[in-house]
Amino acid sequence: MSERVALVTGSTQGIGAAIARRLAREGYRVALHGRRPLAEASALLAELPGSSYHAADLEKVERAGTLVREILDRHGRLDVLVNNAGVVARFPHADLKAATPEVWRRMMDVNLIAPWMLIAEAESALRASARTGRPGCIVNIGTHAGVRPKGSSIPYAVSKAALHHTTRLLALTLGPDIRVNCVAPGLVDTAMSTGWDEAYALWNTKAPMRRPAKPEDIADLVAAFCANDYVTGEILIADGGLNLT
């Protein structure tokens, strides 16, 4: 495991940082990613032996290829790709005019096209990983709103629903060399959720677990997908049981 490398996009804080820490505990060398210069990741970088940091703005989807090549130049291989980086647009579903073409393009670029570009660029490295004895692994981070008609906005939910279906299509296309799965969280207690009082009230009162997820809850599920060499094409809802209500 000490030679295996995992790229976790959007890993300077929140869910991504928790995933990076969890995979490092499993023995991976983690390639961290963020939008800004090294300073914002320096503390996390110091925590994770053998890790590296790579800055890229994935709103510019063509940067995906450069990001993967930088990691291969640094580490020489790539075994796991976690597509965690994403953006949210928050406005009522009934406010149709708020869903401007610019909002739609941003949601689709970052939440769907950038992961696609990263996967396409990483495919050969992940297939090479399979030749060392274990399938390459891709884990996409979706949302429960991609499964149910919920979520912070319609463009956000639709972009993630498309990522879910892409997960299934790629699992069929890339197996057996590469497994592709998706974790679909509900509300997660991170800085991105700050101020969303109605969502916290919903999870605290209606979800069977009576709380939102912690980033570590999602990281544990990502690690489980990475550890299991058989499961592929799955969308795992992690919303504390809210989908049951």
C-alpha cells in the first residue's frame, strides 16, 4: 500500500480533507488538490507523509489533464481517483429565473465535465494500476439530491444526477480494470453548509439518525469503496436515512 497513490480533488477542507486523511491512514500517498496556492494546504500536507499538493481551478475544465500529468510526474502512478471537488448553487427550486445559463454552465462544468475530464486523463494510469494486482478505483461524490427531487437548487441536483448516471455507464465501460462507484451524501456539516438553517433543522428532526453527516462519515464510505475490489457501479446514499421519510 505504501506505493499506491490517490488523487482527492477539493481536498484542502471539509469532506475532501477528511477523505485525504482517511486514505493516508490506509497507507496511500495522497495527492491533494485545491484551487489556491500551496499555503492553504500546508498544514494538511505536513500531516500526511508522502503527500503532495497540486493547484488547479477545475472551473477551467481543460486544467484536468494538466493536473493528472503533474501527479504522474510527481508520483509515477495513480491508483485511486476521488472526484470530490464541486460547487453549489443555492436558491429555491421555484425560482426558475435564478437558474441562468451561467449557473447551469458552472454546475455542469465543475460537477460533471471536470470529473469526466479527470477520468479520461487518468484512465491509462488506472489501467496500469490494475496490472499490479488490484483494479484501479474511481469514487465520485454525488448527492442524495441526485436521487430524489431535493437539493439546494435544480441545476446543482441535475449536475449531480448526471454524475451518478455517468458512474454507472463508466463502471460498465471501464471494468474489470477500473471500478467506478459513487457516494451520495445528504447534508454534511462543513463550512459549505454554514447558514443553511432549514437543512440542519430537517436533518436534526426528520432523519432517523437525527443529525447531518460528519465529513469523516463520508470518508469512511469512500475508503470502503477503495478497499473492496469487487463492487462497481454503485450509488451509495449517505443521508442518515432521510430518504426513508
